[in-house]
Amino acid sequence: MGGMTWHHLQYVLGLARLGYDVYYLEDTNRRPFDARSRSSVDDPRPNVSALARLMSRFGLGQRWAYCHLQREWMGLSEREVNSVVESSDLLINVSGVLSRPLAYGASARLVYIDTDPFFNQLKLTRRDGFRGLVDAHDVLFTFGERIAASASSSDRRWIPTRQPIVLSEWQTPTDRRSVFSTVMTWQLKEKKEKEPLRFADLPQLVGRGRLEIALNARRDFPPPVELLRSHGWRVVNAYDVCPDFDSYRAYIESSMGEWSVAKTGYVRAKPGWFSERSACYLAAARPVVVEDTGFSSVLPVGEGILPFTTVEEAAAGIRDVMTDYMRHSDAARSIAAEYFDSRKVLGRLLEQALAFDPRGLVSRARGGGGTARRLTSGGMRAAADRRPAGDAERSGAGGRPGRDRDPRRQRPRHDQLIAGLNSVFARLGYGDPPVTVLERIPGPTLSSSRAADIVLCRTADGSPLRLFCKYAVPDAHQGHGHRGGVSREAYVYRSLLDNPGSPHTVRYYGSHLGPDGHHWLILEYLEHAERLTWMTNADFLCAAARWIGEFHASQQAGSNPPSTMPLSAYDQNYYMDWIRRTRQYSSGLPPEFSWMGEVCDLAPVIVQRLLIAPHTVIHGEYYPKNIMVKDCQVYPVDWESAALAPGEIDLASLIERWPSHVSERCRREYANARWPSGAPADFLETLRAARVYLHFRWLGDRPSQTTARKLRWRFADLRALAEGAAVSNAANSG
């Protein structure tokens, strides 16, 4: 059940983060499945309660509906469901979970997503009922990326697609078990049970206990567990290790990688199907060694994805991953970002669905101009204020920002973009006209304070030029003055980074004052770069520590004294404001946090060390998510929070929550780069004070963050740091 939840939820979240107003509808006309009894049951309330909790968790608490056996709607009422669908542009039926699509087709374009290719195409030739269900849809997509248009007897065109993955929901932890795992349903009707038995001897080639299967099994068709175990397989009950949304993700992230077989029909027909489960492994930077179903002709293989057809090929793939794990791990995450990122997969799906005409003609979607207001998918609907499919991702885990703060609404019109870019490049002497805009796609918006575009241009001499254009968003949360926005970032690039004395960085082309009075930033676009937060290679983290150490040294001893720079300086009032807000926001926490008052009393003494430490220009939020890696070089980006403060704050941000041996390496690299003659004696004390400040910085940002369970680790770390600093201060005073 955990896997199916992720399968559907990533459509919901992916559409929401493209800016659409998403609703989830489920109307299968089947009794709900109870994981504990492994059978269908009559009472839907436990499953409906779980659905309600999950949707609320992602800010979609009022945006779902479940119909029990086509009789009773739960969540939204039947009237509300009808209103939602009536105002939708698309109804996306994932895996056919809407069993009566014509009941919803009065106004919305109907999209069917076939996630079981070859088998569904066979059913179209044999079952009139299923053929009628499929033919009720306007546009057909399939996970079988190699299926030709003639595969269906209904003479309908199938458009290839794949599972969307919301990358921000998948972490890449360094801790992992030394097993290759998979989650599998043991089923007779599609003959998948034959495939594992073909590879029963595989553990003898790679090591007993190296391979683990989490099995779902029906009571009336038990798997040969003892046979598999006798051959060296680890067999666990899927309902024990990954029964729900969170445990499924944790199970994948805890594994070294995936080894899995496919249904016999996939193996023989080679439709190009790739498992949504395997895509989740890739997102967690876990390599996959999986049976080839034809996907090797549409996805990169050899690193990250290792296909096999025989026992010997499977063993070779597993050994290859074990020999050079980091190479395959990095490749896995890169493939997920390039081929399965929900922004790309769903952006392309929406564009094709809205433009597709079943008769082969290009049509205009309802609402005009090929744009979508609402989409509904296999239990979803979405609305986007008539913005183009593929618009920029919204910030947060699924909550809906206010209209005035929606980053999509801050991107300039196309004519404004052309005028702005030509103004910037005319000043640089690029000819007449300086640039011609060829393509524009929304860029990732990881912050509510900005929106972005990735723009492909051609210069006057015919050379291609790919740009990253960032736009300020008015009235965005600026962290109580901590962030200075795009205008501050433009100053850093123009005056501090764009000179020979600074470390290598992204090329800065210029800034532009948009027609709304807000700044744009025009930078080089780093094609095929990855954010450091997606990677598990500690060498890149150390490189980032060296980079910022060199930058701090250049700014501290540069020709521009810090006191003359138009950047805010962290002073006593700045630090005390974070402490005061944290004290205020944490007052409603449970009694076990009563010690927070004492820590807040100690904090002013601890941060005093930051006031006396030498100041330099700091990034301000030097976290791995703000560092790009390309061709083994690091490129810090997003300088909106640049300020004058101790450089140890940037180092503390970078190494936060990394293992101690990795943090120690980074500390050495940073110190050597900033102070070649040796770090000052109080370096580690200043670094500890910087870590204390960071906890107050984030716990005091908003009340919702202070009380969020995902930040509870900060309280424990803050308490330990504060107590250690108090002991150190007492010893020094003595």
C-alpha cells in the first residue's frame, strides 16, 4: 500500500508544485483493501481516515474525495465534486482508478495513464468493457515507452510518459544497509512468480543475505518463502517493513540499491516499462539492477541503472555497484533528476494533453490558448489560474501560497522578457538585436522569494546562449530582514564575485529593473548541474568548504573593506531578535521543552563570540541545496542572504547534520583555505557559537517551524551545544 500511495501522491504533489489547484478523487467501485487482514473489507473508514491525514499533511486537507462503491462520497460532497470537475480543464485518470470517466467528462478533457503496458493493450483486444473505458478518454498515455501507435485495436495513439518523482520528498542518506532490496507482490495471474524463481541461485554469486525481497502475498497463493531462504535470499513481509507512506520511503532509503525482476509479459514484449518503485530508488540515490523490459532503449543504462536478462548479468551488475558505489549512487540521482523529475514529466504531459487532438490535429484546450485551469488525475484535479502547463514549482511541501505571493504570477510576460534581456545584452555589446529568445521554460523555484526562467537564446552572431533569469517576488517572507532579495544578490555577483580575485563562480551577465519595479538577475545556466544536497559524495562537500574559505579570505583582506559594503551586518540586535522570537514561539511546546527558557538565557553569552570574531562577507544560507556541482566543480548560488558576519556561520551551515568524520574534513579544508598560516585559537569555539545561532535562526523564523516535528532535532542539538558552551565559558573564566 505504501508504494501505491507514492505512485498516486507524486502526481498530486507534482501538479500542485507546478502551480495547479489539485484535487484528488478516487472512485474505483471496489471495496477497500485492509493491509492487516490482506483482504477487501466493507468498512472504508480506516482507509479514508488515513487518506485524510495524508492530504492534510501536504496542505490538501480540503482537496480530496473518495466514493465508496459509487454510493457515498467522503471528503468532498457529491455536489462539491461535481463543481470541482465542472470547472476543471483536465481529468487525469491514473491507472484507471476512476471507473466511470464519462460521469466526469461533461467539461474536462479526459486523460488516461496506462501504467501496465502490454497487458492493457491485450485487454483491449479481448474485453469490450475495458475497451469502452479506455475509449471514453480523449488522450491516452502509457508507461510503455516503446509501444507503437498500432498496439491498440482501437486505433488510438498512445503517448509515452513515465512516473513523476517529487525529488524534494526523497533524501539521499549516507547510512544504508548492505542489501539490495525490492518490494514485490507475489501473483499468479500475470506470471511474475516465475521470474524470481529463474534467479533463485543469484545469492550464491553475490553473497548470501545480500538480496532481500519484501513480499506482498495473498493468503490463497502463498510464495515459496522457505525455498527462497534456502537459496540465500532474505525474505521479509512487506506489511511489516513498509506498510504505509513513510515506512515505504524509509525502506527504500535504507537499502544499498534495488534488485528486481519484472512480469514475464514485460520481459518478453519489451514495451519499455520502467517501475515507479525503481524510480523512487533512483531518487534516493540508490542504484537499481533490474530486469530489462526494453527501457534500455529510452533511458541511460550502465551507471545508476544496470539492466539484466540472465543470472550472470544480474550478478555482474550487483558486483559493479558494490565495487564503485558512489559513482552509481550519484548517477542514480542524476537520472532521477533528468528523466523522472515531476516538473519535467508532468509539464510535458500537460502540454501534450492540452494540445493533442485524437484525429491528429492540434487543438486548443478549454480555457483558450492551450492553458489549463484545472487538472484531475486518477483521483485528482488541479487549477492553475490559466497559467501554461509547466509553470514554476511552488515552494513548500504542498501548501498553497497566497495569490500575491505565488511565484508563477511574478514571471514577466514574454514580450517583457525579450525587452529586458535585450536591454542587458545591449549594454554588453552583443550586437543588434543582442539576443533572440528561442525557448523559455519555468525554472525551479525553491524559495517563495523569487521566480525563475531557463531561457535559450541566440546571439547576433548565431551562438547559442542559455540563461537563468531570476525575478524578485514582492511581499515574500524575507526572514525578518535576513534575506535581501534579488537586488542584494545582484550586488554580490556584480561587485564581489565578478572579479579575478574571487573563486570561480556562475557567470553574471547583469541585472534589470522590471516593469513592476522589481529586479531581475541574469546568470549563466549550468546545464546538467546538480544541487549538492542531492549527492552523497563527501569530496564535493569538502570542495564547497574550500571554496567558501577562499572567498572569506578574499573578502576579509580585499580592497573593499567590509564596513563600506552595502550589506547588513549581524550585530547584537540581530542575534537577540532571533533568540527573542524563538523564546516566544516555543512557549507553547510540551513540558519536556521547559529547559528552552534556560537555553535562551544562556544564548546571549554564547553569541557574544560572534560579535568579537572578524567579519567577512558570508553567503548567509550556505547549505548544500544552494551549491551546484558540475564537472566536479562547485558553484555556490542564491546569494540573497549575503551579509557581513563571521565566516564560521557559512561553514556551520554547510556541515550541518553530516557525519563527524566528514565535518572534520570540511573544517580542515576550510581552515587551510581561509588561514594558510593556521587557524585562530578560538576557531572551534566560534564555530560552535555559529551552530547555536543557526538553530535560533530557524526556530525563530515562524511559529509553524518552531513547533514542526521535522525540526525537533534542532532542539536536542541546541541544548547539547548550549550546555557545552556554558561549560567551556566557565572553564575559561576560571
